[in-house]
Amino acid sequence: MDRPIEKKTWTPRRRALAASIGLGVAALAYLIATSGTTRLNVEAERLTVAQVKAGEFQEYVPINGTVQPLTTVYLDLEEGGIVEKIYVEGGNPIKKGELILSFSNTTAQKQNIETETRLLENLNQLRNSKISLTQSQLMLKDQLLDLNHKIVEQEKTHERLERLVRQPNPQISREAYETARDLLTYYKDKRTLLEERIRQEKILELQQTAQIDSSIERVERNLEILARIIDSLEVRAPIDGHLSTLSAQIGQSFQRGERIGQIDQLDSFKVRADVDQFYISKVAVGQQGVFEFGGREHRLEIVKIYPEVTEGIFQVDMRFDAVPEGIKRGQTLRIDLSLSEAKRTNVVAKGGFYKHTNGRWAYRVASDGKSARRTSIVVGRQNPQSIEVLEGLAPGDWILTSSYETFNDVDELTFPTPLKLK
């Protein structure tokens, strides 16, 4: 009995043809996808990689600071002269008021004597003027006292004559009565005029006295200045401390205003630090810094900012939270100055690649470690150790952190020996 023969759909020949077509399509797709891509074969032995991680990031900048005394007083001359004698050499402790050195200045001393003589004469004249005003006021009051007494006596005389003139047979003439009455009126009018004069004189005296007192005060101040100028020929310590420097020799001549030394108080310290002008807008009073000393971490706080920029550098003063034991004046400290608060974000190690790309792109390593492809990224803040990744990379991604100088900015790097990602 005949049976129909079943034809097979996928014969070996057809399968081979389909596989060839698939490989051709895949090869064509690969060629289309990679058309225009530049590649470079790179040995992986000297390359470094880093993984993007989610973690705490804080922006900081390393700066150098020098330990200085918290309080320093400079010895600037009020009056120059020739060094006559030195009592305390530099480098020694000193007490407030202790004599350091003395000057001779005959010109200043002569001028001081002449000026002082004129001022004393002026002072005497002012005081005499004040005394004269007081005496004039007393004389007027004395005249008023006499006039009041005359008025009292004349009132009594007037009353007696008035009683007599009213009697039926007056014992005095009308003329005598009127004369006594007119004299009393004259005394009273004169008293009114004298009281007004005393009032006006008192106002004038107060004004003149105030002017005289002000002039006397100025003269006395000038005398004090003169005395201080002469006293300044003997230089004394203004505070307790350490005479750190004294730039003077016997016989040496100095001009007014010159600095001859300084006194430091060595019981407390501060740090004067240099900061690059690039960070001037980011630095503020109250920001913290940390440094290592004696195997421990210590903190500092900015208390003063000097806005003057010299050769690209401005300075800040920093205060210790607690002064480390054993720290000395003049020591140099490396300080990490915080510019922001710690924040959780995506972070990757900062390597040589950043200088080349300025954080605009990086080579992201394939999961098998056999290649790395150029990828655009966006970075944020940075510190000497790491950078903040805002876009283009995710936690777990690996990138090349080595310098890209020799890669000619190709699109893809391939590695004969796969990179070790760990």
C-alpha cells in the first residue's frame, strides 16, 4: 500500500543557510552600530580603575598654616634717636613695664623744653582769665549785697518820714520826705539794673569758662604728649611676654615710626594659613579645618579673613579648639579646610583623568573588563581625593582613573588582558 512521503521543513541545508544569513545580519548590525567608532588597543598593566559608590562626600581644600602667638605687640618708635643702652636682649622673657632700651635725642629734648615752656605760659594765662571771671562775678555780687543793705536802710527812713509827714503838724518838710522817697526808688532801680548785669555776666562767664576749660584741657593733653615723647626715649614692655626680636645695637640711629622688635605671648597660639584666591568666595568665618599632630586629629576654626590677595594667595587666622600639647611657634601644619557640609551622593576617586577631561567625560569599563568606552558625565564638587558624580555614571560602574594623555581621546579602549575589577 502506497504511503505519502512527508517533506521536512528544516533540512540541514536550509539550517546552514539560515545560520549564514543570521551571522551576516549580526555582522552587518555590528558594523552599522560601530561605524565611525575609533579604537585603541591598550596594555592594562599600568592602568588604574575606580568604582562609583554612593557615600558621604565633603568638599575641602588642603592648605598650609603656620603656628603664631595669639597676641603679638610690635615695638614701633614714637620718637627716634640713637640707642644709648640695651637692658634686655631679644629672645628673653620680659615683664610689663620693664625697661628694654633707652635712646638719646638732644634735638627732641630741646624742642620739648621750648614747647613745654610755651604751653605752661598759655596755661597760666588761661587760668588767670578764669580767676578774673570769678573775681568779677564776686565783685558784682558784693555790690548787690551793699545795694540791698542801702535799700533796707532807706526803706526804714522812708517809713519814718512818711509817718511824720502825715501828722497834723508835721515835724519835717515835704521836700525832705520826697527826697527820701526818690532815693529809695533810685536804689531799687539800680538794684534791678545790677541784677540784670549779674545775669548777663553769669551767662558770659559760663561761656567763657567752658572755652577756657576746653583750652586748658587741650594744653594739658599736649603737655602729656610731650611727656610721653620724652618717656618714649625709654622703651618699656607694654605687656608680659617673650621679647622675640630686638633689632637694635648701641649707637644705632632710628627714625620715628621704625619697628625695632616685637613681644609675643606664648601661652596661647593661632594659625595663619595661606589659601588660593580661587576659594575666596567659598571661605567664611566659622568654617572648620582638621590637621594631624602627635598621632591625633585636631580641629581649627576660621576667626578672621584678610581680603588682600598677594601673588594669588589670601590669608586667614584660625583658632584651636584645644591647643595640642607640644606645639611650638613657627611650626607648619597641613590643614584640610572644609568648604561644605557632608552630603550623601555618588562619589568616585579623583585621578589623572580629571585634569585631562575636566570632568566632562570618562572611560567606563565594560563588565567583563575587556574594554572601556568614552562616556559623557557631569560632576559637581571635588576635593583632593574624590569628585561628586551628578550624571552619566551609577553606583557600581567602573571607570579608568589613569591619565588619558596618550589615548588620543578615542571612543573605545580594548585590553588584551582584561582589567581586574575588584
